[in-house]
Amino acid sequence: MSKLALLYCLITVIAWGVASVLDKVMMRELSPWAAVFARMIIGTAIVGAYAVGSGALGELRGVSVGIWAALVGSALLGSLIGQVAYYSAMRHADASSVVPITATYPLVGAMLAIGLLREPLTASKVGGALLVVAGIILLSGAFGQQNG
């Protein structure tokens, strides 16, 4: 992995980590649906302004039907269903449990990428996946100590 990619990963980790604490604060007063709506409106305004100003909006012209289908699927699954479910979990459990468990979604993505996109399956990917599953089991309280 390049140093630039690693830097972007670090920025992502910090941004998502801070956002998860803010998400838990929002869930004190908002329903998951209200929070998703407000977050999408604010995000759309910010991203929309950048896309228009930078010319990135032009990239959407001539995009294939397959890419549009992927965009719609990603919006429905990631931005709507996943976000509402995440906020619902935050309303009913500690952020310190919800965040790590929901942050294992890359495991699903990796399995699908290996199966559908024919990406290589390596020993390090298998080992990492096993550690993720062990983490989910520990955080879920499967061994007796239930939080919330």
C-alpha cells in the first residue's frame, strides 16, 4: 500500500471515529430516520457545492447503465438501509459496542469481492477475517456479559 493510500486510511479512521461519537450524541434526541435525513441533506449540500465548483459533476455524463445501477444500489444499501440500521443500533446499545461491530462491514465486502470480482484469497485475508469474527463474538457479549 502506498504512503498516500495509508494517509487516506488514517484520515478515514479518524473522521469515522469522531463521527461515531457525534452519531451517538444525535441519537439522544433524534430518531434514526430524522438523523439520516438531516445528515443526507447536509452532506448533499456540501458535496453538491464541491461537485459543481470542481467540475466533478461532469463525470456523470455518459456513465453506463451498470454504473448507475451500482450508484443506486450503493445509495440504498449504504446511505439509507445501512445508516438507519446503524443509528437504530446506536439508540439501543453502547457506541463502544456498536461501532466496532458495525465497522466489520469490510469483511462482507472482502468476501463478496473474492467471490464476485474474483479478487485473490490469501492467507493474510483469511487470518484477518478470523480475527474480525473473534472480535465480533467478544464484543457481542456472546460469552455472558451483555451490555444493554
